[in-house]
Amino acid sequence: MTCCHKKELLKKAADTVRLLCADAVQKAGSGHPGMPMGTADYAFTLWNEYLRFNPDDPTWMGRDRFVLSAGHGSTLLYSLLHLFGGDVTMDDLKTFRQLGSKCPGHPEYGHTKGVEVTTGPLASGLATAVGMAIGLKHFQERTGVCKCLFDQRVYVISGDGCIMEGTSHEACALAGHLGLDNLVLFYDDNGITIEGHTDLAFSENVGERFQAYGWNVLRINGQDTRQIRGALDFARVGNGKPTIIIGKTTIGYGAPKLAGTPDCHGAPLGPEELAATKEALGFDPAESFVVPDEVRALCEESIAAKREQAKKWDERFAKFREEKWDAEKQAVFESLVNPQIPDDLEQELLAAQSSKNVASRASSGTTMQRVAALLPFFIGGSADLAPSNKTYLKGFGDFSATDRTGRNFHFGIRELGMGLICNGLALTGFLPFSATFMVFSDYMKPAIRLAAIMKLHEIYVFTHDSFFVGEDGPTHEPVEQLAMLRTIPGVTVIRPAEANETALAWAAAIRAKGPVVLSLTRQDLRNLPADVVAKMDVSRGAYVVSEDEGFEAILIASGSELQTVVDAAEILREKGRKVRVVSMPSQELFLAQDETYRESVLPSGCKKRVSVEAGSTFGWERFTGSDGLAIGLDHFGDSAPYKVLAEKYGFTGAALAEKIEAYLG
């Protein structure tokens, strides 16, 4: 094949991708054809010549990662999966955006094989890719596997929207600081957003911004394959810096009238413009969803080459495993790729607790040290709050640009970036934790929501969980955050009442299948008596702490309010009242139990129920019923010592007893 003919063939292949994307959007009647049409040259070149993957095994260990951060251009990814042997047929492309299709409107991890991460919210994919790059570096160094085998890269395609979103700053600044030279970002610089040209709201010099972060910055014509290859060749060398390739492209490239305009960003080209585009690119305007024979043959040749590359990689890895691998490092490898949870985890974590009365953030910190010793795959960090969150893993080192083995991560004051980066760590096989104050979970909501959508196993350590923060005042005193977190489908929230519940909360979080929030106190908590600890069962969400025979009311509490409710119950008993006290550290875990267990804790025959929690009462009606009383804080707090606030808001044993007695009549 002559050089000229090959150039023409590669151009035809990129045009094939363009038209598959345009056809899919046109048939669906909605979607975003412009971005895929503009980036087709880069994307096809990357997949055909550079991206390492096994067409027969989307989870192959030796693969590079591809992240389409500009997830609205999802037809680009689906078309590439179709052309390069993925589990996407032509019929699947024809059902784009339809119910049950393998090709939903935005890429979904776990739904379509070959999709590495759920993307859509702009820049979330880019920030998650930073976490994947960190995870790959950490895995390679911890396990001592050969760098010539485990040198996988993370390739990202982002658009103007990703670059504008603030989380791209958070994540990319950290990526530069950490010298993640396995991260390659293609910025599709087409100058168009939904409202018009980007100069309506965007005039910064993106290259200088990334240069200031510590990135390699390359500027190319994003539709010139020679320049694309040159940039990718440079990025693969790895000089201690991540690389951004700023590719100047034309949105809707190939469309005679709509190319370069906002009109092709988020709407089909329309029958006439699509036909004109096909004619302009040398395709039959009467045909749709076409892959020319020569393009199909080119892709089949590439697929065969990638299969052979994967086979050779597997052989080299097997040889390394047999001949050169340090036994201790190999054991670490096995513990990471086949993570195991000890059968006696609960006992191990309970044994680590002190008998002293401490804040649940402190007992959590003690528990985490034991967790880190037991689980090699447990890693994470805080948004510059480790001393307050008590989350630093002692003796396990800090991940940095010069030490990739550390299991502590310093995310800086970047809560959203932290959350998305931890999503990337989870996607590379680790159990990550991220920590901040409960009130700042607001910054992390998009990351937590995406973790829930992807069913990622992560643990969020949120401390300073109520108005008992005190002097910091309403800006730092969470009120609505617990309720907000409980509304996210698939998220489990656990709010332990003392040290032993905290240990068991950690055990439940580790055994969970999806994201878990641990809500922890700043103030000290009184431990429950040994007889209560003996029957404590956090994993079931709620259990009976104490009760009187023939009880007339059930008092339900979570977290720090349990000890106050216990005090209130004693006052009520002295006055002749008979009550049952229930600790409910997790509404989600309790609701997941069978009806028999739920009835044993909250019998339906007892209509007098009281819930007590130092936060919004929203949602507690599910447990108190229409005849119940929900005591909480449905307003913002004040700046004062926490004991003063407890008196003011009625969160003392005496004040609660008075309210409950009035309710009982």
C-alpha cells in the first residue's frame, strides 16, 4: 500500500466514524453529532495505532484506559467499539438512546462492555481519569511488576465544557503536582458550546494554564493525522509530566452548512444536511450505517494485531511471574487483584477500640489503622483535614511524585476533585476512602452520585457531623446534609453512636457493595455498657438498646443523640413511663432487612414513636409514622460552645424527656 493510498484510507476510516455517529444521532432524533465528527481523526488514530487493548477481553490487565470525558459525544465511543471488535453491533448503533440499548445517551460503566467510566457531567471523566492514572502508578510500584509491562496509560478526550468546569482545575492541578506522565489528555478545542462561540464566556489561555500546572503542552491541528501521531509519540515517552494535546478542530467537520456552528452541537444534522455531508465525504447519501469494505478490512487487521500484542504481553507477564518476581511483591499483587476480607473482621475491629469515651472521629481513626493493616487494598486521604478527620494511616507512607507506594493521599482543598479521583481509584481495583467535614459533602455530591450510579465500593469519612461543631457556626454546622446523602439511591449512610458502633460501622462499610458514608462526631461520646455491646448489630441498621416490659413508646436515635435519648429514657422511667430505646445508625441497612426483623425492632402495634437526630427531620416519618414525633434541627445553627447550643436547641436528656412526655400526654 502506497503512503498516499494509506493516507486516503485512514481519512476514509475517520469519515466512517463521523458518519456512523451522525447516522446514530439522526435515527435517534436526539444527541450530539458535532463533537464526534470533529474528533474522529484523533480518536481513530489513537484506537488504531496507539491504544493497547484486547478486543476479546475488555478487562484485560495489560490494557490502556480510554475515557470519553465529553460523554455527550458517546456515539464516538460506541462507533469505535463497533469497529474494533467490541460488544457493540451495527444494530446496537441503530438503537442509540433507546430503552435497553447498549448505546445509551451517555457512556455507562457496567452497562456497555469496554466503557471504563460513566461520563456525562462535564470534567467528571477527566477527574476520574486522574484517579485511574494514580491507581495504575500505585499498583505498579506496590507490586513491583515490570515497568515495561505495567506502563499503561490513561487517554482522555475532553471538550471546552470539561476545561471550563472547576473540577478540571482541581484534578489537573493535582495531576501536574504528582507528575502523572501516564495521563494523556486530548482537548477538543473547537470553540463552540451550546449557546454559541466560547468567547461568550471563555477567553483564558488553556495552554498556559496547564503549563502552570506542570503539564506538557502540545498544540496541533486536531484533524491532521501526522500531527496527531507526533503528539501521541511524544506523550508516550513519559518525561515525568502529564500531557495535554490541544487539538484545534472543527465541530461537525464535513457538514457543508453546519460545521463550525453551535447548531450541530446538540441536535441531529437533519436529513438534507446529513445527505450533503455524506456526498461531501464521498459516501452514498442514500445509505446509512455504512462501513466500507476497505475500512472494515483495516479494522480487522488492527484487531488481529491487538490480539497478538495481548497474547505476547500475557506470555511476557507469565515469564516474569515465574522467573523474576520478588515473592513478597508477588504476594502484594495477589492481595490486590484478589482482595479478601477476613472472616473475623468485626472481632478484629472491636478489639482495637479503647474503653475511653472518645469522639467517633477518634474511634474511627483507631479503627482505620487496623483496617489498613488487614486490607492491603485500602487507600485514601483527606481534603487537607486528616488531623481533624483522624484519617492518616500511620506507617503506610504518602503517595507523591517521588514515592508511588504510599497509601495516604494528600488531595489538598479539593473536595470534588478528591471524590472523583477516588472514583478512579475504585475503578482500578482499590477500596478508597475520602474524608472531609460533613458540611463539605455538598462539594462532593456529583462524585458521590456517580459512584452510586456505577455501584463503586468507596467509603466517605465525614466528620463534624452536626451543630455540635459549635463555635464555627452555621457555615460549618451540617443540618440538611444527612438527609441529602440518604436520598441518593444506592448510598448507605451509617452514623454510629459510640466507639463499638463505630468499629462495627467500619466492618459494615467494608462488607458493603456500593458507596458508604460514615457520619462521625467532633465531640466525645459515652460508650454503651458491655451487655449492649454484646447484642449490638450495626450491620442490620438498628437494634434494641433497652426496653421496659409493656413499653408504650419507642425512642429512636442515631449517632451522638443516642446517649441523650438514653438519659431521657431514664428520666421518663423515673416518672413511670415505659419505653423502648432503639439505636438506628443506618436507615438504609435497616430498610434492607426482612419484615420479620424490622417488626421485631419497630413493632407496628406501637404507634407512639419518637426520632431524635441533630439534623433535618426530613425522612424520619418513615420510621415514626403519621402519629410520631420527629425531633431535630430544621433551621441553621449558631456560633457558640456546643453545650450552650445543646441547651438552646433542647438536645439534653431533661429537655428531650419533657418534649417526649408532652407528646405522650
